Amino acid sequence: MSAIMAQVIIRNLDPETVRRLKARAKRSGRSLEAELRTIVAEAVSHDRSEFIAWLDEHVMPARPGFDAVEAIHEGRDERMRRVLGESADRH
């Protein structure tokens, strides 16, 4: 038994978008239609829970008491002191 495949028409694509999609398809060794099928299939294959699970596995948690905003300010202030050759106080 063969499955009935659906068709989707996308109108009003920017010509530059189409050009880039064609170039991407060529680099992948696929037709434009096959490349678009791949893009759409990949886009819907991932759900939020998979993404959260990936983040949990790959992103290192911040140390307890670590203040990212303060670290950014300190780094900026240090760069300013080096550039200006003097103490650059944060406002």
C-alpha cells in the first residue's frame, strides 16, 4: 500500500531566498524540492523537550553565587582601564 503524499505551495518567496535555497541544495547534492523536504522535516522533528534535554546535557550550570551581569561589568571595566590607562569607574 502506498502512502498519499501531501503537497504544499509557498507563494511570494523573495528571489534572494530562492537563490540561497538553490545554492544550499546544490551544495547538498539534492534538488531544490528534496532540499526543501529535508529542511521542513528537520524543522518539525525537534520538539521543545528534546531541546531542553540537550541543554541539560551540554550546558554547564553557573556556579552557586555567580553573577553573570557583574562578571560582564567587571570585564568591561577591566578593558576600559587597559584602553584608557586609568581607572574607569562604572556608573
